[in-house]
Amino acid sequence: MTNVLGVAVLFAAALVAWRNVRLGRGDTKAAWRIAAVTFAAGVATWALVASHVPTIREIYLLDMGLSWAAFQAGLAGLLYLAVEPFVRRYWPDALISWMRVVGGRFRDPLAASHVLVGVSAGLVFPLLNVVRVWAMKDLIDEPGIVVSLSGARFLFGILLSGLGGSATVAVGVILVLALLRRVVRPWVADAIWVVVLSGVPLLVFWKDPAMSSAAAVLQAVLVGATTVWLLRRFGLLALVASAIAVGRLQTAPLAVASWYAAYSLTTPLLIATVAAWSLYVILTSRPGRVSRSAADPLV
């Protein structure tokens, strides 16, 4: 079910992106930047995580690594070309801080505040998962990627692996919501999104009592509602920051009193560093810089 939905979204995004580019509506410059960052993260992940051997087989490994990185980059750029014109027209506030970051304004206080909110919201989703496991008394939860404990290169490779995927998921979410808002009222579109998202555990994991339980459905409802709230209140940048934080925290084992404590604590420390930097930018900004300026591409 999930694979079919993913392929359908991919084909729909390809058709919409082709139409937008043909009509001159897509922001190709930003799409290329997003694709380039995603491709670089994919290649870096392959270089750090793959088991390299000094034989001719390394060429095949390189081919697979470049192919997967190129696919991720193309998908991210394709989704952005599909969603950006619709959001710019029907939901322009969701792109303001995102466009500032894409334009290189990393010290912008508005963008920093949205990153801080997204990272903070991203901490809530793993906590909801812990509460669900506790409520179900399920001793077996989704395991972390323990390969990140094998060394620094594996750890940073796993951290980079989710950057492109998290941004793609966030852009896909706003694409679905933007298309729904063209058909129905905004609050109806948000409600449909929450209902569909809460029904995914029942459809995909209907044989698993833990994942199809009332606690799992309630968790999915809260996640969907939080996603909609982030988009409506702060925009795409906050959702991307939240998705990256969630992906990194849910895939890394966390243990303080163990031999791998240094590797285990690296991920939350990096997230805390991003949050602290965002807070520093906000507190040291000059009054009036948070408002829109003439340089904003959406004005």
C-alpha cells in the first residue's frame, strides 16, 4: 500500500513539475540547489558507510552509490518544482523562511526561529513513540541503526543519510496539502490529511497488534495534527527541521551509561547545537529584521 502510494505521488509530481516548468512557473534555481545538497549528502553517506575494497568491485559500489544519490536528488528537485508554484500562489507564507535559507541567509532571525520551533517539535514525536510503547507495554520497539556505533565515519554517514529523505518527505506533505486546498477549504484539507495519516497504521500494520492499536492511531493523529500546525503556523522550513530531527533521533540508539555513550550522545548534542545556534541568532538580531524585507522573493 505504501509503495503504491509512493509511486503514485512520484508520477503525479513528475506531471505537475513538467507542466510548471513548461509554463515558466517553477523556481529551477532553488530546485537545483536542493538537488545538489541532496546529491552531496547521498554521495557522502555512501563514501562513509559503504565497505570499500581495493578491487574492481569498487566500481560497482561507486555506480550504486551515485545512482541512489542521483535518484534522491532528482526526486527532491522534482517534488520541489511540483509544489513550489502552488504553495507560492495559495500558501505563500509557508515559503518565506524557506526561501531565505535557500538564498543563503542562514543568519536570518525568522528562519532561525522556524528552525528552532521545528527542532523542538521534532523532539515531541520520539516522545510520543515512547509513550505508545509504554501504554502498550511493548518491550520490543523499532531498533536503532546500531551500525552508527561502529565508528565516527559510520555515525556521520547515518546522520547525513536522512537529510535528503527528510526534506523530500516534508515537500511531499506540503504538496499533498496544497493540492487538497485547491479542491476543498483549508481546514477540510487539514482534517483529511490527519484522517488519512491516522489510517495508515491500520492499513499497513493491521496484522501487528502494537501498530494497529488505539494508542498507535492516537499517536498518528497527534503527529498529523502537529505536522499541519507546523505548516500553517511556521511553514516548510519548520517542517523540514522537524523531519530531520525526528529521523536522526529515531534511528540512533541512546544510552548514557555504556561504552558507546560518546557515539550515542553525538546525535542529540548536534541537534542541541543547532537549536542553540538558532536561539543565538534570534537573541542577537537587530529589532525589525524579523519582518519581511524588499529582498524577499515572495514580496
